[in-house]
Amino acid sequence: MYSPDEQKTLDHLSRQLLAATPPVAPADAVAMAASLGDVIRFHEYRYYVLHDPVISDFEYDQLYKKLQTLEEAFPEARMEDSPTSRVSSDLTSDLPEVTHLTPMLSLDNSYDEADLLEFDRQVRKLTDMGDSPIAYAVEPKYDGGTITLVYEGDRLTRSATRGDGVRGEEITANARTIRSIPLKAEFSRYGIHRAELRGEAIIRKDHFLQINARREEQDLPLFANPRNAATGGLRMKDPKEAAERGLDVFVYQLGFAQDGQGNDQLDQFPTHHQALDTLAALGFKVPAGERTVCRDIHEVVAFCESWAAKRDTYPYEIDGMVVKVDRRDLQEICGYTSHHPRWAIAFKFKARQATSKLIDVDYQVGKIGSITPVAKIEPVQLAGVTVSSVSLHNEDFIKGKDIRLGDTVLVERAGDVIPYIVKPLADLRDGSEQAIIFPTTCPVCHTPLFREPDEAAWRCVNAECEAQIKQRMIFHVSKDAMDIDGLGRSQVERFYDLGWVRHIVDLYRLDYDRIAELDGFGKKSADNLHKAIDKAKANPIHRLLHSLSIHHLGKKASKLLAAEVGHVLELKDWDEERYLQIKDIGPIVARNVMAFFGQPDNVALLEEMEALGVNLTQTEEDRPRAIAADAPLAGKTILFTGTLEKMGRKEAQELAEQAGAKPISAVSGNLDILVVGANAGSKLKKAQALGTVQILTEDEFLTLVSS
């Protein structure tokens, strides 16, 4: 539809229009409106048809808002085919089209408290409510694919995508594979023969990660985000493939209801929340604890802000909250524009996607010599944080996405808040971009890099590389390893620059009198550091093993090894067969540990550490715990959620293990017991939904383990 040159021109024009100031002359307004219309239609095509946007959602909303404001100020600037006069389209020729029973309009957007207060003012003006409170229903704005569901005679007869708001693509066969959509619902109990519902098809964030993991194993392209995976799943030609996406559908509106004679039946639901409660009773998945009815707009603001703060803990991607006048009679008074209902608005969370320019690539050396490329981008705001550095992971990631120096890139902050480059915007290239050439030697010590055949990372194999030495010491003192309080990255780097430490053993012979003389320390700080290091010397040996930065030897494997040896140096006499006798220790870990203990310098390092007081002998914590067959929680899996009042999380897990339970990290069909503290969140809801999990209070847990 658009040639490469046209796409470049339109995107360049988009950037100019985003920065442009509002015109004051009618002729200038007409010209700007025409340009805005052109670029908005282009971006709608990229987003809804190709599912391959070249600007962020926030930037699109800003362009749309500019056009709306311009047309309000200069009515003569409004064209017949203006994007504000119709709903964006996602129609293609792949699926048959159907007409919705009622139009599906877009929502107007708000971004802050002032926008919501203005929305409330407009509603009051339209409804002539004066100072009387107006109740608003507020619910999540799910980030997925919008669909309609039509029921006739209590049975699902049709489902369609949103399309252009009037017509959509029929996806009934795929909808039938979605288990959260009832194939039969007793609308006849309410005198309804024909009903049309609106909903959002989405994928749980944890399930999305599993989908991408499977695709990676099959050498298939990874999905950029759950929304793309969901919208693609809706439009699969094979329903079996659609079913594999594991889609959920949340229904958020009853848009049409008639009896057998064609009489409207919506009036029996005087409020929006009553309609949703009815749909929930009929078996539909509707927003539950995450929706509410607010007495006034100030409660709405507080509720939206609370969800903005906890959006990352929610199991589905949401990009805002939807605010609706709850009373249906007031909705009818407010009415509609050609684009959106006047009685509803979307409160959009701060942008989690943005575009930026890739300026340079730095190469960082890790504790085992892995070389990680880091993109340096023009600083950009994402969800309230300024991002200027983004990991590019490895050479394969760069090549797979064809990322080049000078590219405009789409950057995203996922639920774990780590910035991620979704893709380069190849359509915007002007020929000045340059391929990223991965180095062949270490950027610090210039040793030739090496890559294992089955690994993605290039590594510096020089164990004496200055960067590796620093990173190994930093990891050695970290919370996951020896957990030396008061000794972090900045202190290690400072001591290294002073020439006081060159290997991890040097951390145990620091001169605390000299440390006390440093700026920012003093005698008390030096004494505290001395005590922390002396305490760490007595650590169990599983911590010491993990702290040595042996490739692939993580916390779990370190504990497995520590349970089998009386002294760490016994490992230098083990052969591969001895390692493989331990369940969950594989040949790769075995060979890496053997290689470490096969180096005389490493053995000498550990002997020197022991001479300085570092424990190398198995402790009680290292020994495998003997669990009686009749232990109160023998064979059970357990998880803790919320804030415990009588003990810390670590202490609770220790009690559970002593009672025979195995702590796990997530709610699933494998979970037996969930212990719930104060302010429990989504884990509790999911466990309740499963119906197979035993839910205990903290006191009930303590009573059980004491038995």
C-alpha cells in the first residue's frame, strides 16, 4: 500500500508534526490537518493491518490529539475522510467480514489527573448534574485484541475482530477454542434472545514467556509482546494453532440485547457494573477485584494511580484503566461522537514503548568473560524512567533483529522493568546506518574471543583479564554469594583502583586502619566492614562454591555439591562419573567444576582463603535435611504471599522445609499450600481460582508445622 520512499517520508513528517506548534491561521490549520490525516492513516495501517508499528502508542495518541484539537479550533480544517470521523481498521482479505450489531467505537484518552477532571466536567455539563456526585465504573484497559461475541438462543453463534468498528473479520472457529468463552450462556433467564458482548483477548504474561521459550527451541521468530501473540492467535487460519496460544478473554461490556421480538432488553441493567455482574453470573470472565465503582472523580483518580503503581504485578498486560459513567441513563444523555462515547475515557499509564536513535555500542566483560553488547541510545522516557542504555544480549540477537548503528529503534520496558529493543525501524533507514561489527578480541585485555559451539556468548578466556577479576570480586561479595554487608560494587572498584585487592582472597586481608582513613568511611564504618567480612568467613560452603564464578554452577547446583563433600577441596579428586551420580548435575556443570579444580592456581587460592579463616568445611546448613515420613508437610509444595507479621519470608521457608515441604516460586497446578499474609495479591486470586490449593493464614501455618 505504501512504497518504502512513501513510508520514510510519512514517518519523517510524523516527527515534524509531533514537535510542531499549533497554527493560528485557518490556511495553515487546513494544511496541518491534511498532513496529520495522512500520517495517522499511515500509522493505523502499520498498526492494525500489518501489526508492525513504527511509532509508539503514546506518539500515535499525541498525533491523534493534535488533529482533534486542530479540528475543534478550525472546523474548516476537518476533512470528510479525517481519521477522527471513523474508527481505525484492521481488515484484511484473509477472513470473511461480518457487520457488528452495534458500532464499536474507540475511546478518548487521558494521561493525568487534569484530563480526568476535565472529563468529569464535560459529563456534568452534558448531564446537567450540577454538584451531585457521579459514580464511575473503573476497570483495566487490557492490552490485547478486541473481539465481539454474539449469542442467539443462549448459544455462541459468532465472534469477530473489532475491524473498522462497523465490520470485523469472523473468527468464530478460533473463539470456540478459547476456554474462557462459554459456548452456552443462559441469557434467556433475562428474556434475552440475542446479545452482543465486547471483550479483549489476551495472554497471561507467564504463559507468553513459555510460548516464546518453545518458539526459541524450534528456531521460530519470537513474539515482541503478549499483545502481538494474542492478536495473531485470533486470526490464525487453523483453530488448532489458535488454541495453542492459550488465549483468555475478559468481557467488559454488554453492548446489545434483544428479546425474540426485537425489543431492547438493556434497560433491565440500569448500571454498567450490574451488567458485568450479570455476565459474571452467566459464566463469563470479567474484571473482578481489579474493577470498582467510584463515588466521584477523585476516587477515580486515586484508583487509577494505585493501578499505575502495581501494573507490573498483574498477570496480564494492561496499559491503562477505563473510566465509564456507571448509570446507563446518563450514558445515553452523554451520547457519542463519531469516534468515541462521551461517557467513557481511557486513563493511559505512562508510556512503556518509545522510539530512539541507536548512537553507539559498548562491550562489557562479565565475571566469566562473557562479552555483552550494550546499546547507547538517545535518552528517552519510559514509564517514568529515563533510559539511555539497553542490553543487546549477544551477537545473534543483533544479527537476528538486523540492528544497525544509527537505526531508529523501538524500545520497551517489559514487566520486569528491564529495557528491551523490540526491533529497528528499518523503513526509516536513509543509507547512513552501519552494521554492528562484533569484536574479535576482548575490549579490555585484547585476548582473542572464544565461543562454545552450543552457546550464544563470545567469551574472553583470559582469567587474569582485569575486567573479569573486578566482576568476580563484585559477585563474590554480593547478596547471592558471600553476602558481605557494606562491601558492594563501588567499594570493590575503589579498593581495586587503590591497588589493595587483585583477587577475591585479597578481600580477606584488607587493612581496616587504612580503610578508616578513606573519605566516606571512618573508624566505625571500617569496624562494621571488618565484622561483616569475619561473619562471611563462616558461611556454609554452598555460598562459597557459588561465589567462585564457575561457569554454569548456580545456587542450586552449589547446594547439591555442598551436600556431598566434607571439605571443598575434595572436589579436586572427583571424576565426571562422581558428579553425574548426583541428581540434577549434568555433564556441562561437571566438566566446568572439574576444569576449575584442575587448575593448581585455583586450588592454591582456596587454600590461602582457608588459611585466612574462610570456611571450606561442610556446615549443618550444607548437609541434606533428613525429613521423617510423617513430617506434617512431607511431600508438599508451599508458597508464601503477602506480608508475614510474625516472621520473615526466609524464616518461614526454613520452617516449611524443616516440616518436609518444598518451597516453589509460583502458583500452578503443582502447588499444594499457599500461606497468605497481609496485602496478598494476585497469587491468592489465582490459587482460589484453581480450587486445588490449600490456603492457610500465617497462624494456621505455624500451628501446622508445630504439630
